[in-house]
Amino acid sequence: MARTIRLDAVLIQAVIAGALSFSHLHDLAEAAGQDGWKAWAYPISVDLLLVAAWRRMRTHADNRAAWSWFVIALAASLGANIATAGLLDLGDVPAWLRILVAGWPALAFLGGTLLAHTPAAAPAEPEPAPVPVPLADPAPEPVPDVTVERAPAPAPELPPAPAVAVPPALLDHARKVADTHHATTGTRIDPATLRARLGVPGPLADAIAAQLA
């Protein structure tokens, strides 16, 4: 699809300024002794240096060198415009101007070479990422004092007392004593009374009472 070129005041002004500057540079170079094709090469050299310096200023962060060569090329263009405005006799160009015009190609070549081959400023290295500081371990919670109470050990069980053997004769005598006591008092004889009547130790009296029950 074809593109439509929009003509505006800026574009027209640029064409007019470029054409007039080109013509003035050509006339000055021709008056300084550069005739024929050489006079036409001078304005091309100036314009190319202007374009190279302008591109360098737009695409690189370090613009000091680009600004310097842009000012040199602009001075050459403006100088030609002023010199051909009637302030300089083009029929009698001074020697110093002839020297400047003759040395311009080498100066323009040096500037273009420096602008094209000067390395761009190295990009700044990113700052190292901060090392995360490990979080401090939380303080351990105090452990409450625990008192362990031991259950009392159970008392050892005593072995059962061995059964007391009661002689049969003693058991018969005890039964008679018990019957007499019951007949006299009307109540059963208690172990203490039985033990006193028989005159035997407590365990034996208890065994007799158990058998009489």
C-alpha cells in the first residue's frame, strides 16, 4: 500500500534550508579554488557529518563527542551562508579560508570515523540483589515447671496366717465350756471369755471360736 507524504511547514522549511545551504557551500568551495566536481562534494561532506552527529546524539547516551562534531559541521554550514551573503569578496578569498576549505575533507573524514566507530558506553551493571537476611528464630516459650508426683507404692500384702490346728480334745472341752456359759447366761460365749476360760493364746482361742460358731 502506497504511503502518502504529508507536506507541512517544517518539511518545506527543511528543504529550503538544505537547498540554500548546499548552494552556499558550493559557491564558497568554488571561490576557494575547488572547481568542478570538487565544489559539489563539499556541501555533501558537510551535510553527511551533520547527519552522522545527529544520529549519534539520538542513539547514544554519551553525546559530548557528537555535539562537538555537530557544532563543527553547523559552523561550516553557517559560515558559508554568512560568507556568501556579501560580507566576503568571492573574487578575492583570503588565504586562511582557502586553507580551511582545503583541509575540510580530512577533518570531515576524521569526525565521521570517530562517530561511527566509537564504542558505545557500556551499560551499567545492575546492582546485585540484596541478600535476604534470615529471620531470627523466635524465642522458645518457657516450659512450665512440671512436678511429677508418684503414686504411693501399694503396701505388700501379708501372706495369710497359717491355720491353727485345734486338738479334738480341746475342741470338745471348749464346746462344753460354751454350752455351760450359754445355759447359765443365755448368750453365746465371746472369744475373749472363751480364751480366759480355756487359758489358751489368742490365735488358738480364735480358731476354737470359729469352729464353735
